[in-house]
Amino acid sequence: MPTVKVSSDSNLAPAECFTRVTQLLDKDSELRKLDPKYVCEFDSNGLTGTATGKQFKAKMAVKPAGSGSSVEIEVELPFHLGLVKGLVQKTLEKKLNTALS
């Protein structure tokens, strides 16, 4: 399966960073257009989460990094969506950078 990895560093505290990323993944209308029925599950204690849809599986983790935090999102796509891997990566990077700024 093709995998897309997106990561970003932030000056935000890990808890605030986690809140912003979970809101992005759970409520963003552009992401919902890609797969309207995906479901998110988040663990606020571990600062991790998953999103599962018909077309993908994704894992997210927020970790402390210096005085801020680091976010990593890994998305597994089925083989037939391998051609849109770059589009998925660019969209996630843009959304993540906007959410964390």
C-alpha cells in the first residue's frame, strides 16, 4: 500500500497542538469531501489518533519537541489511489501548517 507521511513542528504546547490537529481531522470540510464517512478516534492522554475511511487508514501522533511539539500523520492508501499520493500529501501539509500557525 502506498504510504504518505506528513510531519510538522510547532511552537505550541503538545496539548494545544493535539487539539488543533484533532479539530482539523474531525471537522475540515475539504478533507470530508475526499471521504465523507471517515471516522476519527482520538486518545487525548496519549496524544494520538486514527482516522479510518473507505479509501484510507491514517495514524496521527503529537510529541513534545523542545519548547513546542511535533506532529506526524501517516496515511495508508489503497494501490489504486497511489497516483494521487502527492495531492494527498500536499493537501495535508497545507492544512496542517495552517492549523498550527
